[in-house]
Amino acid sequence: MKVSAQLDAFQKRLGHRFSDVRHLLQAVTHPSMASPHRDDNQRLEFLGDRVLGLTIAEALLRADPAAAEGLLAPRYNALVRRETCAEVARSIDLGEVMKLGRSEMKSGGRRKDALLADAMEAVIAAVYMDGGFDAARDTVLRLWSDRITNVAEDARDPKSALQEWAQARGEAPPVYTEVARSGPDHQPDFTIEARLQSGQTARATARAKRQAEQAAAAALLEKVSQ
């Protein structure tokens, strides 16, 4: 099968040359572009999530043989969460080769965390299908290397940390409310307010609700910790 220059360049950035490029083509095909003759990446995403999880879990155990499960779990979650997968996808310009339907293209799909993260997991699975587990593990370790090395010792995400802070003081979990939305419909900015039962609040704005919630949680956690 003839490979486009775009896909050829992507394989170099990925660090894996496919024996059967059809695996890669499926991995970069969003469901909005699926057809009877073109499979989308959802099944590969399912597999890639598991390959990524096993690889990261193994890497963390090797990196810190003395760490307890209570420390390993938040580090693991930080490394496999959607935002991290999307960051890795951006680092190799995965969005550039994603095949999207017109509606997803118009809504900025190449920049969306959810789409990038799903495609990244699918690409990991495609490498696994093409070259086996060793090839997939090598790819993950290469792309995640700096993140594995630099993951915080206590890598709880801000929302989890804030909820634990509240529960330790007998408070209900924080409440997150969208208080504003601005920008174009295809790329809005969300402003989220995090509020504790005690009445303390903090706000943050981001391109995705989840990111805004995490940022608001981080700001509120900093405020109450002072």
C-alpha cells in the first residue's frame, strides 16, 4: 500500500515503521470518517488503553521498587489520564494525520484532548498489532520517558487532592459550576468555579471543562492551604 508523505513523516516522529500501514490508518481514523470499507479507531483505542496501562505500571514499579501502592496509583493515573495522552499526541503532531469528518474538522477536532487521547491510545495498539508487545512498550517508554522520570512523588490530581482535603475536615465534596463561557462555538473557553461547603471559592478558565475544573481545584487548594 502506498503511504502518503504525511504518514511517512508521522512514522518517523512516532519512532515505529509499520510493516502493515493499514494498522496505522485505522488508528488515525475517527468514527466520523468510518465507512463499510474503512474501520474507525475505537476498537484499537480499547486495546491501546490496556497496553499503555500495563507498560506504565511496569515502568513505575521498576523506577521506584520501594514505593507503596498508595503512591504508585496517583503517579499511574497522572501518566495515563486523558490530558497526558493528549500532550504526548501533540508532541508528535498526531492531530496532523487524524482523519476526521467535516463536522469534527469544523469544530476543531484536531486540537481536542478527547480525540487526541483516543487516537494516541489507538496508535499504541496499532504498534502492538504490527510489531508485538515489545515494539509497543518501546514506543510508550520512548514517548513517555520524561514524564515517567519527572512524575511528582505525590501525583494526585488537584480535584482528588481537594476532595481529600475536604473529607478530612468533615466537609462535603467540592462543587464545580460553569459560571461563564466565551469565545467561538467551535473553540469555547469555560470558566469554572470550585466551591467548598465552607463557602470558599476559586475560579479558573480553560479550553476544556475538565481542565478548568482541575485548574479551579488547584487554585482553591492553594488558597485553603495557606
